[in-house]
Amino acid sequence: MHNIGVTVNIHGNSSTRSHETKLTAKPFIKWAGGKTQLLEELEARLPKAIADKKTIESYIEPFVGGGALFFFLKREYTVKKAYLCDINREVIIGYKVIQNNPKELINQLEVLQDEYINRNKDERKDYFYMIRDKYNSQVQRFNFDEYNEDWIKRASYLIFLNKTCFNGLFRQNKNGKFNVPHGRYKKPNICDRDNIMEVNKALKNTEVFYGDFTETKDFIQENSLVYFDPPYRPINATSSFTGYSKEGFDDNDQKRLAAFFKSMNAKGAYLILSNSDPRNHNQFDDYFDKLYEGFNIERIKANRHINCYGNKRGQINELIIRNYW
Ligand SMILES: C[S@@+](CC[C@H](N)C(=O)[O-])C[C@H]1O[C@@H](n2cnc3c(N)ncnc32)[C@H](O)[C@@H]1O
């Protein structure tokens, strides 16, 4: 447990003070489709055995992105072991660098922060595009396969761009290039030293890897808790580009995921999946109802951007599908 306070030692004597303090780690990056607004609803739907004991033996997130639920669970529960996966190499670099070289990352971010903050409006804009160009031109010859020193600089660019771009989101175009324009935050917190050190602590006993969601297969066992948060199904069925990766996520992927969900159900794991409800746009659309027929399908209200340009907010339905009641 992470609570400050009295712990019971093996002799049942409760006078020993724990030096452990409560974790405060939160996502180190703002991610499109991040689930911060859904946390209460997700927590209310955790398996009873987990909610009662406040302990998760094994947690798996095959589409981790910014990891809103992972960090929430690390703050509020004891998570003994976790496996985080995503097909976006850049976000995985971020996690791995915070796991392995948090202090070096902080040093690099401090340099970027000083250089940016001390410039006037126009100079900041030029600086942003200079970093964005560097970041994008590195892609062709960057070694994404093996952890090395260059990952630290790349992670610092990722966080810098995320904190200073328009809307603070990370998006890539079809060629894998970061294409969000400059934002105008007065005092962006580019180097959040405390949170980086907290995220480093939260990533203890955690394996982070790049790959397709099916790569998590061998880690999912009986009683594991698995949270699936795949890219939303586009309203326009002809477009599968989601801005997360060059590959996109089309109806064939949704079917692959449903098949995976069923085979992990057979293993006896607890499964929770969220998705946008296509009935927000067409009340007769039963795509997911058919795909997950027989499972526990709920529609809940969530605050979210309603259209893909992100300039309209409102309450829409979100789907939460579980293999338990
Ligand atoms: C809706 S976002 C997850 C957001 C996350 N729950 C959060 O709180 O930030 C979906 C994620 O799935 C990833 N993704 C897309 N296709 C994938 C695939 N085939 N396998 C694994 N991850 C994939 C994207 O890169 C993206 O990070």
C-alpha cells in the first residue's frame, strides 16, 4: 500500500511507521483519447475481489497511450506487476526513458524549458518549429529497436512538443511525422521534475513494450486485470487513420480485438474494454453489440470532445464492455 501511516509488522505489532508515501504519479504526456474523465466510471466497475482487497496481482494494458487508468491504479491500489504495451514507438520511448534515465531526461528538459521560456512570442514559435523539424527528420535513421542514449533526447523532444503544441496533444501524420502546430501557452510546465520522478517510481515492477495488442497474450493469466482502450472506430468507416500510428485501426482490427478478448476470457482474466459508442451518431448502429454479444455491455455518459476537430465539447455515450458482472 502507498498510504503514509502505520503498518503491521510480522508480529502483528502496529507501531512501526512506514516511510512509504502515497504515489502521486499521473500521465507524463497528454494523449488523444486519454481516459482521465472516465476514471470514476472505470473504478466503479473493477472486479469485486480487487475492489475489496485494493490489490491487483497482475495488470495489463495493451493500448496504454498516456496510461490514465494505470497511473490511477498505481496511486490508489497496490499493483504488484504490470505490463504496458502500445504500437506507438514514441510513447514507449517516453516510458522506457523515465524508467531507466529519469534524471538525464530532467536535465535535457530543463535545457529545453530555459531556452523556450526565455524567448519572446515569435522566437518561441521559431524554436518550437526548429525542435519539431529535428524530431521529424530523425525518424528515418533513428534506432527504435535498441535502447540507447539517443532515446533520452528523443523523449525530451516528445515531452517538449507535447507541452508546447496546440491543444497539447501528440498526433502523427501518415508518414509518422509529428504535425501539430505551435500552441500559445504562457508558462508551459515543460519539465515537471516531480512527476517524472513519481512516474519512475510507478514504473517499478512494470514491463513496457512496443507492439501490437496481441503481444500481451502470454502475460494475461487467470485473475489478471486487463484494460483495453483501443482507438475509436471512426465515424466515417472508410477512414481508419487515427493519428496514433501509420497503420491505423480499422474494422478488421476491431474484429481481431474481439477475437482476442474472447480468447483471454477463456483464460479466466478480468477484462474491461472501453470504446466510443457508434450510437452517438447513428442510434441503430449495433456494431459493438454484435461483436461483443453475450458480454456485459454498458453505455455511460462521458464528457468528451464530440467532433474530430476537438472544438466542441459535450456529453456523449461511451461503451464499457466487461466479461464479468
Ligand atoms: C484511445 S488511446 C489509449 C489512451 C489511454 N487509455 C490513455 O489514457 O491515454 C489508443 C492507443 O492504442 C494504440 N494503438 C493503436 N493501434 C494499436 C495496436 N494495434 N496495438 C497496440 N496499440 C495500438 C495507440 O497508439 C493509442 O496510444
